[in-house]
Amino acid sequence: MADFPTQARVVIIGGGVVGASCAYHIAKAGWDCVLLEKNELTAGSTWHAAGNCPSFSTSWAVMNMQRYSLELYRTLAEEVDYPMNYHVTGSIRLGHSRERMMEFERARGMGQYQGMNLEMLQVSDLKDRYPFLETHDLAGALYDPDDGDIDPAQLTQALAKGARMNGARIERFCPATGVSRENGEWIVHTEKGDIRCEKVVNAAGYYAQRVGEWFKPFGGRTVPMAVMSHQFFLTEEIPALKEWSQENGKLPLLRDVDSSYYLRQEKYGFNLGPYENNCRGAWMTPDDPMPEDFSFQLYPDDLERLEWHIEDAMARVPLLAEGGVGRNINGPIPYAPDGLPLLGPMPGVPNAFEACVFTFGITQGGGAGKVLAEWVTEGQTEWDMWSCDPRRYTDYTDQDYCNAKAIEVYGHEYAMHFPYHRWPAGADRKLSPVHDRIVEMGGQMGDYNGWERANWFAKPGDDTSEAATQTWSRNGPWQPRIQEECEAVRDGVGVLDLPGFSRYRLQGPGAADWLDGLTASRLPKVGRIALLYFADDRGRIVTEMSAMRLEEDFFFLITAAAAQWHDLEWLQSHLPADPGFALADVSGEFSCQIVTGPKSRELLSGLTEADLTQPWLTHQSAQVAGQWAQLVRVSFAGELGWEVHTKTGDTAPVYDALIAGGAKPFGMFALNSLRLEKGYRAWKGDLSTDYTLLQGGLDRFIRWDKDFKGKPALEAERQQGLTKRFCTMTVETSDCDAPYMATIWKDGEVVGEVTSGGWGYRVGASIALGMIRPDLAEPGTEVEIDIFGQRCRATVQPDAPLWDPENERLKA
């Protein structure tokens, strides 16, 4: 074909709403791109999508993305001169319980911060907004005036038209068949010819896993996803609804989230879409393989699965019963293990990106295109998008895991995500060598990048049921146990088995100089350990690592379990062409126990001949309980203590000796409380690319006398002044602590946000870490924090730890 494009900067594989949005945004950024679609645009999940457009989310990043989408959709038709059926009807989200209403309050607060007008409704308000509703058993509702529905095909075509207007090429009926690499460029193979490009995007929807396999020879992995069968049905016309609508317009979209369905007016009938617990996966077994092409196809009807939801919806809106089933839609929808999309760099693969596995692609599509275009054209995004980053999943997400989690998430699509609750599917992917002992001691486990760690230790008789954790309150069966664990660390000695730290070995001539130019912080001397902070070109916080220096050019870099692939790629992407030194991920080779408390030296002295008088922030090789270990004099708990790093296979004898010596096991919930009291930041909560190093209060770690990545931006910020400042606050609250992204108020204005919160058992107070307007960061300033709809008084504290502010216990 003479006019077939053989070259482009970017090739996008997949022509659904997300792929079209990526093309639109990349083209608007001035980059030339080609979108490939195997069939007609929208042929995958897009064509049978219901087209609902909520802005609601309890994820800050997802709410940002959805808010942007709805703003774009309001003006897109006029911008590209393409008609779209977009009905902004508002929506009512029903709540049956106090817990649900608290969730709504939290979302409302986040929405207010983002400029949205979410509104809480009393039961008495509901009939005015929705006259056909039965309200007798409700607690209230959340109203979103910006919600509604859009025609997915028209939206996709409008985005495609906008992409073409800005120079993009869209090749329909042109299946991509594979990829190869040559001279640092991608070659995307198609049935019509090859296209050379700089960057490539997998936007292949429910085919994303199949496309992902092409990238395995270049460092890729199997895309973590599964496909679910989702049904919704349309009723025939209902005369009473027609009569009402002709006078009053369209009903708001109704979501009964506790019964797990949405109900939308469709012309003069209804569209009912349940997320049923007895759901069904698609193409999950060898006898049900994914077809080569499922364009514009559906599964057979399976309405029996929806029977309970249909009856419940008819009881809620009796008018629904007056319409017979006009048409049923049963089609494939992709799911990642947590129900959020894969949006960002493709793990392990250079210049490749993912914009796929969107469960709610219509409402997220506009924002997804914006975010993906930023990744592609700038290498960074306006908002921290870790919750959607493909690198959040590492090597534990085999297909059985993905299938189990997809079924769990789909069946609990509208579920509340409580702070002490653990979703049970997909457990036990990675186990510490002492896992069985920890469970025997009462360990209630949590998942950290697939690794099982104890969250808290139950005693006989404690309620460890899943039902007990369905609360926003800190007061549950875990509360007295967490207190006991914190007190043991405060008064005696505790031990926390901590498998799964991410760690990288950096060794060879020039390693120190390279690392020094990347981090804003000062490298430690040989025999010492230090925190290193890394910024992007805007001065924003990319990550924090502990650097243990063994020799002049030999380091171990240690970071959060969840950061494993993210931080490794950050380091690898900044390596010189011929480094002369080696960087290796050795996370699986080592494990760690935290041994901490005023009696930790006494306990360890009976297990090792190491010099336990060495000061804080030192490390040494030693024998502990007869095993080699690296003893590191640090404590995330803020007490005298050591991290005992061992080879994974040597974990058990060391842990057993610590327990036998009197150490009390403690869990991650206690560690979180202890670190809050010290003001220690948590990765991707307090430390994220939403904030600069200066906003994050990390000034003391910045070495201005050297060059480092992000320095010019930070120097400019230092001269111009900060717009936000990190602070610690104590909060006057009853049984709930401030959740992530709770809004901070002063004199009726939003002045900041909480980045993490919880109860401090040593100081006896609720603590919130957060970002606040700089003039309010003065100690003693009183503000209010919106905690599930309650404005709670909070007081800004001095810029020092609440517990042991002089670090005397830590350095004892």
C-alpha cells in the first residue's frame, strides 16, 4: 500500500476508547502517531459498554482521571465537530449503612478538593430527586451532579477525529501481528506492512495479554489480567416513565452499591447492570480459549445469574417491573487483580507503555489518554499515578492469581475498602521461611507485593473473622493487640519478620559517582547507612532508598517491597551507556527481621559477638545465632534497634533464637503506628510525585553543594517559595483516624490534605501527616481535618518527632 505509514514516533495497538484517547492526546502534544485497530474502532469492550460516566472514586488518582474525562467530554463534540449523545443527568448513590455513608463523606471531601460538587442527601431528599424510589431502609445517599452517560461509539469516533485533526493516522482493519527491535527502535509488524517507531503502546483491551506476549523477548512479562463476563439488560418502554420524563426530563442514574447494581434510564425504559457475586469469568479454562477475533460479539444470555439483583432492583424501583426485558448485553470486560487499569511504563521493556485492562474505560478514557500521553512525551505525569502503574504488580501474578482476584473484585465491585480488612483471594503467593510459625503465633497476615507479613497477632478468643474488619474504626479486635505490640517495643524488645524488602546490589568502578549524581542526598561513608532521596526533573519525589555502603564503590540499596520494579527501572533508566559497574536486583536472596526496643541490645548480645556499641546508622557483618547476618543499626520504629539482614534460607534459626530470647512478635499495623509517631514517611503516601522534596519537608537531606537530578527545579522553588509544606498534626477524633487524602480546612477553606494517619500508642494521640499551606505550618496552628464528614480539630506540631524528639532512645 503506497500510503501505508512506515514510520511514526508512536504506535498505539488497539482502537477502543482508551486507544483513541491516547492518539488524541499524543497528537495534541505534537507527536506523530499511528493507531492500529484489527477491526473497526470500538470493536472490543467499547462497543457494548454501558457508557456510564461517574466521577466517584476513593482513589485520588482515579478521581483525578475521571474528573478530567468528564470535563473533556463536555467540550469535545464542539471542538472536533462530531455529534455525541452525552446526557449529564446526575447520579444518586444509595447508602444502606453508617459505614457506607462514611465512605460517601470521604469521597465528597476528596471531590470538593478537586473542585467537584458532590452532595450528601438525607433520606427525606430522595423522593424529590427520584420519585419512583422506595426509601424505607436507606441511610442516605451521595449525589453527583456531573455523572451521566455517553454513547461509547460516538465518544471514540470523536476522539479519533480529534486525533486525525492533529495529525495522527488511524489504520482500521489492520491487525498488529508482532513486534521486533532494531537499533533502539521498535518495528511493529502488521498484515499491511511494518511500522518503525520510537515508542509503542499496548491499548488492546481484553486482548492486552496476547499483545503483551510479543514483548517478552525484550524484558516483558505476562500481562496480569483476566476477563469477566458482564451483563446488563434494557427493558422495553414503560408508559409511566415516558409520561414523567416528557414533563421532567431524564431520571438521575441510580446506583444501589450495597446491592451491587446500577439502574439508568434508557430512553423511556431502564438499563439494569448488576455486578453479581456468583459471577463468571471468560476464557479462563483450556476448554474455553479466547478466540482469535471476538469483534462486535457477545456471549449467550445468562440472566439466571442476575435473578437476585433484578428482584432487589424491582423492590427498590417498582416501576422497573412494568418493563419487560427488551435486550440483554453479555460481553467481555478485562480486569486487573485490583480492578484498576494498567496505565504507564511496561515493566522491563524500554520505550513501551500500557494503557489497557480498563474495567471502566468510558469514564476513565479521557483521563487515561492524558496520563499516557504525558508518560510517552514527557516521561512523567502531572498526577502521581502509582495506583494504576503496571509496575505495581511483580512476579507473583500468575494466571490463577489473576483469575481469583478478578472474580473477587467483580463480585465486590462496589465494596468498601476498610483499613483493617484483607481481601482473601490470592493469598500465600510468597512466604517467609517462618510463615508457619508466625501463623501459629496468631499472625493475621497481609499482602505486601505478594509477600505475606503479619499485620497483627491475635490471641485465643479474638474475633479474626472477615466480618469484624468491616469498619472504618480503629477499635476492633486488633486494637488492644496493636497496643500491646507497641508497648512491648517501647518497654522491652519486639521482632518483626519482614520478608520482601526490595534490594539492589550496586558494585564496580564509578558506581559511587553515578549514584551521587542521581540522588539529592549525601552518600554514606563506608560502614554507614543513609537515606537517599531521588527527584525527577521537576524536583518531585520519585523514591526513597536506604543506601548501605560496604566499600567505596559497593552499595546495597534497599527500598519498599511494592517499589521493586518501579525503583529498579528508575535506576536502570539513568545508567550510562557503558557503566563499568553492575546493578542487580537481589530482592529474593535476602530477608530481614527488625529487632527493636530498649532491651534489644541485651537480647542480641546473647546471640552474637558483634560490636553492639557501634553508633546509629552503622552496619557490620556478624554471626547471629550461628548464621551470617548484616546487622544494621537503624529502626523504623524509632527505638534502639537493629535490622538483621540474612540470606533467606537462614531466616528461621535467627528468628527462632530471637523469639526464644524473649522478643515479642509485632506486626505491620504496630510498625505503622510507631513510624507515624516519628514522622517517618511512607512510600507512595507521604512520598509521591505529587510533591517536591522541599514540599515533603526533606530539606535536611538535600546537598545543595553538588549537582543532582532535579536541582534546578528545586533551586527555583526555593527562591519562589513553597505552595505546600509537610507537617505533623495531632487530631481530636474519637474512633476513626484521618484517611489518605482527607481534606484539611481553615476558616472555611481547603488548605491541604492528609497523606497518612493513624493512632500513636506511645503518645496516646491520633496523628495525621500531611501537606498544608506554608503559612499554616507553624507549630500550634489549629486547623480542621474532614474525617468521614466530621470536621475534627487538629494542631500542627513542631518539625520534630512526636515520640523521642531528640532521638535519644534511637541512639542509646
